[in-house]
Amino acid sequence: GVFLKLRRLFWLVFLLCSVIPPLILSVFLITRSYNTEKNLVLRNLQTTSAVLSTSLSNILDANRTDIAATFEGPALQRVLASGKDFRELDKDSKEYLVKVFKSRVRASALVMGVALMDKEGYIVASSNEQLMGSKNPLPENSLEKAKEKKGYYLTDTFYIPLMTKVPLYAMIMPLYNNGNFRGALGFSFSADFIQKMVDRAELTKRFQTRLITVVDRNNRIISTSDPDFYRGESLSNYLEKPLSEGSSDISGGENGAPKKPELVRFKTSRGNNIGYFSRIEENGWGLILSIDENEIMAPLREMILWNAIFAAAVIIAVSMIFTRLSSYFSGPFLKLTDAMERYRRGDQSARFEYRGDDEFGQIAVTFNEMAETLNVVLSNEKLKSKYYEDKSNVDQLSGILNKAATETLISKILEDSTDTDAHAVLIMDIDNFKSINDNFGHAAGDRVIKEVAAELKKTFREMDIVGRIGGDEFMVFIRHVEDIAVIREKAEHIAEAAARSSCIVESLPDITMSIGCSRFPADGTTFRELYEKADKALYTTKRSGKNGFTVYEA
């Protein structure tokens, strides 16, 4: 009887020391987890709102880029340089402007229309020819406000009767010549594109009850996914606290960064919503992302329940079996976990070292055999991938990149580049290459191609891209080069490399090359733009007598 009492006392002490403290700790951790998860959801919501606000800002930046590109184009610059009143433009000039404006609309998914207005606000040329000669359909005093700002001006939303069913907004750029106001260039954009952008945003899909609303600087609703909201109404009517109004300065710069999102609450037909509102200071527009509060609370309540049940079960089970099984399992299990973690991090030499003949010994044999097999598979896959990559990307004659690979690599670098980067594209071909084939044979021509390619590869850095894009035509992409003198020096090295290639065929005259150059971002930001500019520079070199180097000039 005493033994049983001592045994019961032992188990009572064991339960008090090993079960109750973990149970209390579990309750504390569950409560803390509840608050942590709630704050995490709100922070995610806040961050997502800021990201979407930045995306909206990026759309407006793209709008500003569209209008700036048209302003800087030769068509509009010639009109401004002429000094004529826009209403006095001849028919050919107007038709040419209309053609340019239509091409801008076709080239951009954002642009709905482009128009040139005189100083009275009448449309002189437009991508929509029906509007020419009529007063602009912009919100009242838009042109006057743009004139006062002497910079980009973002209008409120508006409609063009009988022409558009969706709300539009416009960006206006006032035009001056010798300090005199001449008129304005206006771009119109569909507000629906903004809603489509935020609806497609992957960041918002984590929230099932998400609602997204975009407002203008006066807090009037532009686009919304909330059925309780209506376009044209003030968002402040629905919120517990009113919002301040924004500005219309869209000149860009550091002041345009969105401020920290502010927490907002409002009621809908489905319940209480909580969200964050972000204002873009550079144009005054704002975006609110909200979710139903029950979406936050419901999973947290369920998590508390299941965590409590699971914690209780684990505590009871661990209390009963831990003392007997921990010594048997913990050591080998920790070794196995360590081996698996090392292998996951890339250590292919990681193995589970265990010398016993029990179940862990079998696991060790199986794990180590799997690791050896996987190492062989990975090694073979790397070799196979490298083989296919080399075969598909390398020009078989010259041994350098082929045209497709050259374009793909350059395009990817350009996509990852910013306006602060500086690159150069060189296009070159061998002068009088046809006469080499005709006088010395195609075999000699092939040897020249190989030698020129080899010399080009030695001339440039590993980070630069050297490719063959045609019969005797090569392209070099020089990364991170700003000084035109450095580019010219590289062109001289190319000429020297070409001259060295002459010695491979007996009696072959000195090989010379014609070179054209374009620069990122001054001459373009895409592969196609830089290629076309460099190609034009190349033909300038050829027209000037070949054997030279030309930098593209607009």
C-alpha cells in the first residue's frame, strides 16, 4: 500500500511539474499568438495597400512618360519651333500629327486618346478625328489650371458624350515657345484600367473579402469593387472619419512617394470593414484596400480552439511516453534531421551516420542510398542542361552567341536596368565582305568570320555580350559605360582586332569594319529601340566611306 501511495505521489508530482506548467505556457502562447496573428494580418493589409498605391503611382508615371515621349518627338517639336499659332497649321502638318497621335494610342495599352489644343482650348489635332475643331471635353478650367502650373496637370475624371462609356482622366502638358503660352498637349486614359490592375494584383488574393477603391484628389470614387460604393460619390461619406483632400502636383520627384497608409473603418451591407488608405502626394489620388473584420477574427478563433485541443493532446501524450522514448529516439532523430537540413541547404556530402541494426539503421541505409542516387541524377541533369543550353544559344560557325540568344540576354538586362544605368549597343559588319567570298572563296570568308568573332570576344569583358546577328554582322552590348570616349576607344580596339584577322588568309587585304552605336537610356530603353538607332548609325558610317564609327544622334 505504501508503494502504491508513493507511486501515486510520484505521478502526481510528475503531472504537476511536467503537464501543468506546459499547459499554462500553452494558454499564454495561444493568447499571444492570437494578438500576433491579428497584428500580422493588419500589417499585411497595410503593406499590400502601400504596394497597390505604389502600383497606382507607377501607372501615373507611365502616363507621364507617354506624354513626355510625344512632346519630345520631332513632330511636335517642329510645330513648336515654327512659331505659328496652332490654328494656322497647314493640312499636312495636322495630318502628320494625327498619324503620330494614333500611333501613340496603338503603342500603349493605357492611352485612350491624344490631342493638341490651342490656347483657347480648341482641338487642333487628335487621334480621334471627330473631336478636331471642337472645344476640349476636359473638366472645367483644366486648361487654365495646367497653364497656371506650367507643368503636368492631372484632371478629375470625365466622360466624352456619345463616345465613351467608361470614365476617363487626362494628363495635360502646357506648351510654351519663347515664354509665350501656345496651347497644350493632352493624353486621356481609361480609369477602368486602374481597377483592372488592382483586381489582378496577386497581393490582394490572400484576402477573400477584399474591397479595392480608387479616389481622385477630392476623394470622389473613380473605380471600386465595393457594390455599396458608387462612382462619383465622395468616399468620406462612408468612413467613420473624413479624409483630407490631395494636391494635383504630378511633376514627379521625392515628394511624390506615398505616405504611410492610415487605418480606416466603415460599414457595408455585409458587415464592418477595416482597411488602409494610401494617398499619392504627387497627384492627390488615393487607394483604399479593406476586408471584412470577420475574415480576421474567424480563422483566429478557430486557430485558438484547435491549438488548445492539440496542445492538450500533445501535453498528455508527451507526459506519458516522453520518459521512456526520448532517449531512444531523440539522438538518432536529431542526427537524421541535421543530415536532411544540410542536404536541403546544398551540402550533397551530408549523410546519416548510424551504426545500429535497428529501424534507424535501416533508415540510415535508405537515406544514404537516396542521397547518392539523387547526387547522380542532379549531376546528369546539370550536364544535360548545359549541353542543350550551349547547343541552342551558340552560333555554330563563330562560336559566340547567336542572334536569338543575343537579343534575349540584352532584353533581360535592359528590363532589369534603371534610368541611372548606362549601356551601349554596337552593331558592326565587315566592309566589302562579299568581295572576300568572291575573290578568296567562302571557306576564307568563314575563317574571317571565326577570327573576327574570336578577336571580339577577347576585346570585351566577361560581363559584356558579344553575338553574331547576321552573315557578317555582329553586335556587342557594353554594360555600365557612360563616357563616350571609352566607347570610342572600344571601337578603335574593334578596328585593331579586325586588322589582326587579315593575317589568317594569304594576300588578304586589311579587314576593316563599319560600326554604329546607340546608348541606353538616351537613345532607347528596349532592345528594338536601341537596335534601330545603332543600325541607323551604322548606315551613316557606310555612307561616309565605311571603316569608321558613328554614335547615333537624334
